[in-house]
Amino acid sequence: MNVKSRHHLRADAIADIEDAVADTLGVEIDADSYEKVEFEDSDWNVVLVDGDPLVLYIEDEAGEDEPFLTVQGANAYPPQRNVVTVDAGAVSFVSDGADVMRPGITEADDSIDAGDLVAINEESHGKFLAVGRAKTDGADMVGDSGKVVESIHHVGDDLFEFTV
């Protein structure tokens, strides 16, 4: 991914990111610098937090950009809310970018509503593997069949491999 532009964010944009991440995920980001990066060859809009790609903007259903943690961000600042946990059998699929299916889910935050952004982690080590959008409420995620989380960003994709 080739960087098109990179600039420091204003205090109000930083506050918006910190507030959104705190409200959605229950995480307080503590950082000295925030830089927005736009790419020539990708639609990702990423925020470098102290030099690491920890936040990305994801378009919501209304077309607005919503800040959320990247996989690296979720592992650096583990979310307390909007978490979907998958079993060992789902890890390789989720890590390859597959959508999350009900049979692979062992636990989901009951406060998740359909349409919310979620962080997906694995139950064995608690590592975050992907970020996605819930297709159903958290209380309805554990079950026998059906796709319940659409994958947006995952371990091993271009964004995950991006280094400054």
C-alpha cells in the first residue's frame, strides 16, 4: 500500500476518535500523536497512533466514517465491549478473511446490535483476529447455522501488513 498523504489530526478529530472508541469498545487510548494516512491504492483511511496503524475509519450504513480499532489496535488496547469470541476451529477461517458463522462462536457481547462494528478474538489466547460488522444482535450470535459477522479487516490483509 502506497501512502498518498499523511497529516497530524487536530485536537477535535482526536477527541472524536477517543470518544468513539471509548463509547463503542470501552477502551481509553493514551497516545501522544495521531496521524491520518490515506493511500493511493486502497480505500482504507487509517490513523497512526504513536506511529502504529491502530485506528481505521469504516463507513457506516449512512455513509459516515466511523472510527474503530484495527486488529493491531484491538490487540494493543483490548476492547471490553462489542467483542465476539470464536473457537479454535474458526481461527484459520477468520484469519483468512472469512465471515464469521454461528457454529464457530463461543461467546458474543449481549449489547451488540445488528449493524454494530465488532472485534473478533479467539478463545484460547484472547488475541484479536478480525474486525467486522454484526449482521444480527449479540444475543442471537451463538447457534447452529448462519453468517452473523461480515469481515471487514483481518490478520494478514494489506492493512495488517502495512508498516510505516
